Amino acid sequence: MKVNEWTQLWLDHHRMYEGSGVWALELAGFDKDRAVIKSAIREFKRGMEALTGEKTLETASGSDTHKLIISQNSALSKESYHFEGSADGITLEALDENGVLYGVFAILRQIACGKKADQVSEKAAPSNPLRMMNHWDNMDGSIERGYSGESFFFENEEIIIDDRTRDYARFMASVGINGVVINNVNVKGAASYLITDRYFDKVKELSDIFGEYGIRLYLSLNFASPIEIGDLDTCDPLDKKVITWWEEKVKEVYDRLHSFGGFLVKADSEGRPGPFTYGRTQADGANMLGDVIKPYGGIIIWRCFVYNCTQDWRDTRTDRARAGYDYFMEQDGTYHDNVILQIKNGPMDFQIREPVSPLLGGLKQTNQMLEVQIAQEYTGHQIDLCYLIPMYKEVLDFHTHCGSEKDTVADVVSGRTMGNELAGMAAVINTGNDKNWTGNDLAAANLYGFGRLSFNTELTSEEIAREWIAQTFNLPEKETEILCSMLLRSREIYEKYTSPLGIGWMVTPNGHYGPSVDGYEYSRWGTYHRADHLGIGVDRTDKGTGYAQQYYEENARMYNDPLTCPEELLLFFHHIPYTWMLKTGKTLLQHIYDSHFEGEEEARGLATDWDKLQGVIPKESFDRVKERFLLQLDNAREWRDQVNSYFYRKSGIPDQKGRTIY
Ligand code: GCV
């Protein structure tokens, strides 16, 4: 692909005003020849010129010269920055190079959002030490759960490096991302060889480009590497031969990749190998790798997505939701200090509504980070509009009641609760090689939003939406309001026309787009809704699977009782009769009917709102999104009618409003 065959997303840099001066740079405490500083200067020049028409010159001294003075301030914390604009220019202070880069991007952001250079000002420090993107890119170029084309990292088992690679790194750095895992957690075939000579040169090149933007490269690891790419017949983490094999391998990796971040590991999950095969614990596996990588300053990110995926649907005692906690809590306190557990936001799998995983904050002496999914696997495949930031905010704001004053998920994963430094947030990214990177142009709001939120968890969903709209489209006020409202409504709308009240699933198996109410009901995946002619929902109380008891007392009590359980999660925790009266005064069944009719209608409202933006959104973007809205309407209609018909046929209870149900 050639330059300019892809969009610049939120770094499009619209002309905001006509400046009349030039800029000169002054550096104190930072070396202008260092890669990250060079990137910062390059971005400043490029951004300022596009946004204001003002050039940055090597030497300038006339009366129209503004100065960008970048200086080191040892009183600031890691990766933080402080800048102030004035008639003379802008002063930018940071402790380290990443802080400078983030500061420059923040200056450009403020100008793109409407400030003049002399008005910019901000003091910011990242909420989370680790702010990571996880790619599920495969080396044949496909992307697991990718909805935006093919991988821009891999093709035909080779690594691609081109101008797009650099733009990707720029975008990530501009929202504060400092770690990227380039390959799928399901490590198979050629991907197992990423830690061998076959790929070192290219991985190094990629890592160097990332490094110029303050990003560390990480790799997903095949736990069975000693067998698959070595010549051992075991990968038992306590076996001496295995440990020696890893020691040599990791040395080789760091000999070639000096700034390598570490490994992300999916073990004992969905067919991936792991320590359980040898009767070992997850901690045995994670700690062995942690010890091996420690001398190099690397880390092991160990995923907690471990559950039985060959369950019998007849078995009502085994509960997939319990699995993460059951497997990982017992070893709390035994994970080594360079190991961090990566925990999905909910106990199941990225549904439109799930409770927060009880492992978050449940673990009291273990490094932990939050994993969310920007890729819309269960939330509309980047066809349906679903702005996910409100969901991430809910998760971050959740009080775990873990006993500390700092007890929200945001506190826990930032390291504030336990005072640990290895902490943060990761997201399964939604990018691909589509021209617009994210399939649906509006899905870029989720990509942007995750980065911004991981850097500053205090930002609101609306602030993030407005920033993204301003930088991407620079719309007039009325149109900004329309688009902002569309984004903010979209998650709830998607929820309304899909599965009700936290029950989840009901999607077409495997692909996960569109309805299939019983699609996962009689399968092996542990994903059941248990609907019969009287009611629906999974009893996860103390009388059921006991999942609710995995939370601290206050939350356990709340979830255990259907009267105090938040209604949006009612069916996740309880089996409820269709005639059950909700707080709205509607029966459960009437709520299902109403929300599905409303959801479909509101989806049409989104599409109508989009039409109002014709002429102000660039035509290519407008058409791409419009096309997707047409598909979303079909999808919403299908969900509405299949879900409503399903429950009408099961219960025999008609809609009180007499609408058509099939
Ligand atoms: C990468 C879900 C997805 C899988 C994914 C898995 C995971 O089950 O459907 O595609 O595999 O989560 O998070 O590991």
C-alpha cells in the first residue's frame, strides 16, 4: 500500500486558524537527537503547520517568533507533562521523553479542539503505567475478530513494514499508548517462530519504529514453544530442561531486541497449551517465565481467560463465569513481581453487558490489569454503531469493596489500591488495513477513546467523544451535537435490540454477528440462558452456581437478591419468571418486548441522524458509514423479531401493546 492510501484518523489536523508567526524550538535537559524527541519535534512541526499555517524553523528570532521551550522538570512524574501557552509561545515541561511526546500531542489536540496556541495549558500524568493494545493479528494476514480488513503487520507469514507502520505508531502515541502486542494470543504456526532468527530482524525494525514513539513491542507467546520450536518433548514449567530452554531463548530474544517489553500468554484456554497439562498451576507457568525474563527487565502478562470450553449443557452446576476466580484466586500473593494478570472486564467474554469480573480487586496481592475489547466481536462487528467508552467507564467506576478506600476498578488497575507499579489497561484493538483503519469510521472513536481513557481515567465519555469529533471532522456546533449524541446513545441502543438484562450470548455461533437465541444454548461453551416456558436467566446466587459469592460481601449481597440486583444484570444472576414485575412497573416479558421495539426504532433514529450530517462529513466517510447503518437496521430488525418471537412462543404471553410478533 502506498502513502496516503489510508486516512489520518484524529491526526488529520484541519486548519483551525491562520497564524501569523513562526516557531522556534529551545530544548533544555533533552537531547534533540534522541528518537522520541525527534518524533515530538516532527509532530509539532507537522501539526502546527497544518493547524495554523505556522512553520517551525531551525533558527528564528524576528518579532513574530514564538518559542516552544521544552525543558526537563525532575519534579514531574514518569510520562507526565505540563505546558502553558502565552503571547511568547509555549513552555512544555516533562521528566522524560515520553512526557515530551505526549505533551506535544496534547498541545496539538487542544488547538484542534479550538484553542489558540497562546491559550493552551494542561498538567497531566497518566492514570495507568501500562496502556496497551493487543492485536489478534495472525501471520497469514487474517485477524481474529477483525472487522477492518487484513493485518497491516503480517502477510503471507512475513512482517510488513511500511509508512503505515509509522502512522500506526503515531496514532497510538498521540493517545498515550506505550505498549503493543503485535500478534494474536492464539499463537500457532509461523507465529511461534517470532522468537527465532526467522523473524528477529524484522521484529527489531518494528520495535525500533515503535520505540521512536515511546512504545514497547511485546509478543504473544506459545507456551508449548519448547516442544513446537525446540526439540523437547515437554513444556512442563517445573522441568529443568524446559527452564534452561527458556533461559537460552529469552537471552537470544534480548540479544536481538534490546527494548523488548515481554510476553503475553494465553495458556490452558480454548485449546491453547498450558501448565495444567502437567498438573501445575497457572502461577507455576507464569512465575517460571517471569523468573527467566527478569534479568532483562521484561514482564510476563498472563491472561486469566481460563475456563472449561468443553462443558455439557445439561450440567447446571459448572459455571463458566466462576472459572477465572476459581483458577486464579487461590494463588493470590504467589505471583512474582514482574508477572501481571490480565483480566477481561467481565467473567464471561466481552458481552454488551456483564458484571465486572470479581477477580479485579478480588486479588489483593497480585499485579493485575484490565482487558477490554475495542474490536466489536459481540457488539456489532464495526457495522453497528456502538460507542464503548461508557461501558469501559462503568467498569472503571465500579466499587469492588475490596477494603481499601481506593476500591474502584480504576484504582485497582492503576496500582493505586495496592501501591504496585506493574498495573494498567489493555484492549483488543479494532484496526486492520482498511483505508479508514477501523471499518466503520465511527468505530475509530473507540480506538481513540480507549487510549485517552487509559491515559486519563477521569475523562468522561462525552469529553472523549467531543475531542474525537473535533479532531476527526471539525464539525460546526449543531452537527457536533448530533454526532456526539449518536455516539453516546449507541451502546444502550445496541443493548436494547440484542440480548436482554445481562443474559448475553444469543448470537450467531462462531461469527457472533446477528441473533440466534438458542445458538449457544446446547453447546459446549458454557454460555447458557436457560429459558423455558416460565422464565429465563441463570441462577448464580448462593442457591445456584454460587458465582455471586465471589464478590466482596456488599456486592455479593446486592447481586444475590433479585430485588437489589441492578436490573440491567438481573438475568445474569437470576432465573426470573416472565411475569416478574420490574421497577418500571413492567413485567420482565413486557420489558423484553418493549426494549426490542424501542431498540430497533432508536437504531433507525441513529441512521436518520447520520443523514443530517450529509455534506458536512467528507463524502467518502459519509458513504461508508451510511452503508453500515443500512446493515445495522437489518440487524436490529432481525434481533427484534427473533428475540420477541422466541419469548412469545416460549411463554405464550402476548405483547400488551398488540404489536406484530411472529
Ligand atoms: C483470541 C473469545 C474469542 C476468541 C478469542 C478469545 C480470547 O473466545 O471468541 O476469538 O481468542 O476470546 O480472548 O482469547
